[in-house]
Amino acid sequence: LAACVRKVLTYERKKADAVSELKTKSAEQILSEGLEREAIRFHGCSVKDMRYYIDKGIAVIALKSSDSGIILIGYDAKTITYIDPSDGGIYTSTIKKMDEMLKKNGNSFIGYVK
């Protein structure tokens, strides 16, 4: 999760030591403080729901587990494009497969207000 937070802050041209800060703060707190904007955790949402935020230029963290995630950065009618911060790769998946993968962790996402 620290890699996701760091990538989002870098995307927004901000800096923070996400690894050490996650020991005492939530990802939302780090993003809110680093971006000086409100970060929001969404539960039970679909990938399609997150397209609104992606349209607004917001990199959305999709939580694969409580401590790991990917960053949703683009989409079309049937697919979603994401960054896997564990290897830096950019990948595309069908929205259906992505929803199935994220269902294991309650379809949780972290976004923020621009």
C-alpha cells in the first residue's frame, strides 16, 4: 500500500515518506495531508463506479488486500488500465475480472477530491 500512496503523491507532484508514515497513519490520512485535499475510502463499490474519479484525473487506489493495491488510471467500455506499483508495470484487465479480484477485499478504493 505504501507504494500506491507514494505513486499517487508523485503523480500529484507531492512527497511523503509513505512507508514510515503508514506505521502510525492511514493511507487516507497520508494522502489528505500530502495532497492538502480530502482523501476518501470507498467500500462496496464497483470499478465502474470509480470511472467518475478517473475521468476527473484522479488516480484511484484499488485495494487488493489491507496492505496492497493497484492504481486505476484509465478505462474504456470493457477494460480498466492500472499501474501495479510492485513492478511499475502498466496493465489492462476486463472490468469484470477486476471486480472479481477486488471483491475479495470488499471492493474497497481510495480516492481524493481535486
